[in-house]
Amino acid sequence: MLHLQIITPEKTVFDDEVDQVTLPTSTGQITVLPHHVGLVTEVEPGELTFKKHQKETLMAAGFGFAQVGNDNVKVLVDLAAPEEEIEERKIEEAKKKAEEAIKMKHTLSEEEYATAAANLQKALIQLKIKRRHRRV
């Protein structure tokens, strides 16, 4: 078993034992099993999944870092949204707002543009997770 902690600036989203965790990293997805070699990696917006007793849980993850130890994984991200907590209408609105901001690139500072692009990326992954689950 692995001890998994998923922490956002607002709260601890998950803190329990799991069998495995799959993370979206800057170099692709990695799956961590017990006794994994230690590492620190960037987490990119994408699907974060973990399994416990054959039950898979899916979350939308934002930007951050993961620290992997022998039998523990600590994920520090700016977004960790379980599928059941994703409000599609609210995320659609955030997506439209980010797209509108990006269209106004010439009036935005680099920081404002980067924020809009990051918000769009996080909205898109949340919508992908919500809609894929609905089709299953």
C-alpha cells in the first residue's frame, strides 16, 4: 500500500492508503506502485487516478508537484477535482471566460495571458473528465 496525500492551497483533498496512483507529469503519465524509487516531478493539468481495492477514482489535476517516497506520494496542486464535484455549467463558463481573455492577447500582460491559458487548460481537463465519465 501507498500513503497518498493530495493537497491544494484550500484543503487536503485526499489522505489515505491506495494500491497505486497515476499522475499526469510534464514528461507524460507515470504510475506509482509501492516501493517506487524516490522522485520529485512536475504535475501538469490532466487526469490523476488512484486505485484502492480494485476501485478506481478519477480526478482533474492542475499544475503542481509530486514527491514520491518509498511508500508514499504527496501531490501538491492548484486543482484537484473529483469527477463527482465537477460542475459542468460552471466549468463551461470558466472556459468561455478564458477563451475570451486569450482572444484579447494584445491587451493583456504576459502574466494575464499565462493565467488565462492555464485556466483554459484546467477547464478543458475538467470537462473531458466529466463528459467521458457520462459516456461510460
